Amino acid sequence: MKIRSADCRAMLRRSARLVAALLLCAGCSGPVNPPPAVGEATLPVYLVGHGWHAGIALPRTGLLPESADFPGADYLELGWGDRDYYQASDPGVWLLLHAACCSAAGVLHVEGIHAASASALPGSRWFGCRFRAIAS
């Protein structure tokens, strides 16, 4: 029986997909840390959804050097993405595909927020969790 090169390539692609799936599953099977104990220091972290974009909101503590640029803010929202897509008022599908496949430059967005709620940024959705604070 003769094996064609097309059959070999197809088998290699299937094998690579299987290995990738197994590695992904193995990476997700690690130990789970228990939630913080009552009274343990925690850091609130929020995922802020803006439709096509999402950001991460952290308390404005002294964690980031940019904290000094927003003296009245309670939180700093951080976002990043393709420069052209991120700054477009109506990006559309073409810019989405361009940003995903062949981005030429990125941009970092930092915004001061006065409260951790959807009312602070109209049209946004907030999802929060608490992480153990890291001792400095």
C-alpha cells in the first residue's frame, strides 16, 4: 500500500490538533487555589466590557506610575489593542480583521474612573473578582 503525501500532511495536521487540545486540557487541570480567607487582604479587579473592547480596572493605589496622572480617580482602567481599530469611532469588520491579522502598531489606553460601577462609564458592563493582595 502506497501512502500519498497529501494523506501524510492531513494526518500530521490532525495529530498536531490533538496534541494542542491535550496540552490545553493539561494546562487547565492544575491545582485550584482556595478563595481568600475572611479578613485576608484582597485586591478588587474588574473586567470592563465596552462591546468590541474590554479593559481591566484596578484600584488607583501606587501600583502603577500612571496613578499620579489621575489624582481624583478611584480606579484606573487599562486597555490595549490595534492603534487604528482602537481609535476609530466606527471601526467596522474590515478594521477588525486587519487588527486581528496584520496590526502595524498598538496603543495602551489608561483612564481614571471615579467609581467601580457601570454608571462611571455609561454603556459598559462590569464583572468583578477579588485576588489575594501581594505583599510588597
